[in-house]
Amino acid sequence: MTEQELERQLATGAFAPVYFLYGEEPFLSERASRRIVERVVEPSMKDFNLSIYYGSDCKGTEILDTAQTLPMFAERRVVLVKRAEGLPTSTQEGLLPYLANPCPETCLIFVAGKPDFRRKFFAELKKQPSCLECKKLYENKLGAFISHEVAAHGKKMDSAGAELLAFLVGSNLQALASQVEKIALFVGKRAAITVDDVRAIVSQSKEFNAFELARFMGEKNLPKALSTLQAMLSNGEEAPMILGALASHFRRIWFIRELLDQKLPSAEIGKQLKIHQFFLGEQIVQAKKYPTGELEALFERFFRADQSVKSGGGAATVLHGLVYDACSGIVR
């Protein structure tokens, strides 16, 4: 089952007696379980028809007794088992007969992060038609996720805005959904969300400051780079986060530089690296400012700076030196 298929099923009211939501993306599994609960149980009846258990903290008999109890003043009840991978082996075995013959008046939901499919219980759960795997999203899938979130708020966002948001926030889906909600509120009744709207909201975040620092370093704009770095340090932002953001940015700049050296046209560079045209021009300009030898030396400095900070070196001194040398073209 896909997330879209689950949405369609819930919309029709054809609820399954057993759901299995698993995978390494807790935002998706938590959201899916929340939507099932919202559609199956009336808010006023949750005290009577919603029971929540946690894997290692419950007994199989508790789950079975509740799942086999008829709902009160409603068609169905929901039994939600979180962290199901923590269910003891004896509990798993005790639940197997129920999976073969579940109560039609109950929606029994199991949510697990990393289930052991060598266990018969999880192998049987995976066979359920209402099994949904909630995978971590790769970078190339974040745009579709953002578009879906934006559409849920009745808005549209151009691809440049989605790419900027994904670049600034990264693959944390909870953070992305939260930022989309803030942006949707910010634009009010306006249907279209632009890059400027994204900048206006995300500029208040740590990620945006790191993005600006990387951009100023890429441009070798020493005054603005040092000013941005100082503001970040004054706000208590941590050196490992700053170094990680810089390394991520300059890794892309290095890729662009290598393709420029191969005489590839800008359109082909954008296609190969999946960079939106909105950002491609400025990043090509940055790549032209950094010969390959400088980039090699810069990444050596990133490594040494990371080691120095982790061993207790003065983060401010290390980072100021790194930024100064990079912008001055004297990294070594």
C-alpha cells in the first residue's frame, strides 16, 4: 500500500481491521496513524474507543482483550500499538492467531521503526494488504513531498521555491512540513508561494544563516561572510552544524567546477546535478572563483577544523580563520 492508496481508502470509509506502518521515517508513520485514528474515531468518543499501547510496556493479553472488545456507541474502535518492534517474543506469538482472524469492528494499528522480519509476527504483518512502508526520502523526492504539503494547504509553490526550501531545511520532514505551514499562513489568501516568501520565513532559521554564509564564502565576499559568521556564533549556533552546511555547499560547487573544466554548457550542468535554473547561475559564478586545487585545500581545512573543534579547540578562532583564508584565496 502507498500513502496515496491509504488516503483513498480512508476517504471511502473502507477501513482495514489491521494496519502495519513501518520504516525509518517516523514523521510519515506517525502522520499515517494519526489520520487513521482521526477518520475512524469521532473526537468525542476517543476516551471510549481509542487505546494506545507501547511495545515493550504492554502485554499481548492487553492488546487482544481491547481489540476483541466491541466499540462503545460507534461502529469501530482503534487499538494503536507504537514501537511495535519492542513487543516481546511471547506477545508476538500470542497475537499471530488474531492476525489470521481479526475483529471487523476494530482497527488494530502497529507502528514500528525497524521491525525484524525474520520474526514470523512481522513477516505476517508485512503480508497485510494495509501494510505501509514509510521510507526515508532521498533528496530527489523532497520536491514532491513539499508540493504535496503545499497543496494540502490549498496553495501552489513554484519549483524554485520548493528547491530552496529543501536545500535550506534538508530531509527532516517534520521541519519541512512545519515551514510549509508557516509560509502558507504568511501568504494569507494568496494562492501562489514564491521564492521570496520562502526566504522571508526561512530567513529566521539557522539553516538560512548557514546558507547565506556559504553563499558569501562562495562569492569570496569576506566582509559579509565574516559578519554572517559572527552573527551565527553570537546566536549560539554550533560549529559542527556550520561546518556541515559549508561542506555540503562546497561539495556541490566542486562538482560544478569539475563539469566546467570539462567544458559542459550550463544547461547540461544543471541537468546532471539537478540544480534549478534559479540557483544555477550564481553557483556557476561561485565555482569559477574556486580552482580545483583551492577546493581540495578547502576540504582539507574543513576536516582539520572539524577535528580541532571536536578536540576542544576555539570554535570562533578556527571558523574565522577558515572563512578568512577561503575568501582571500589562501586556503592551504
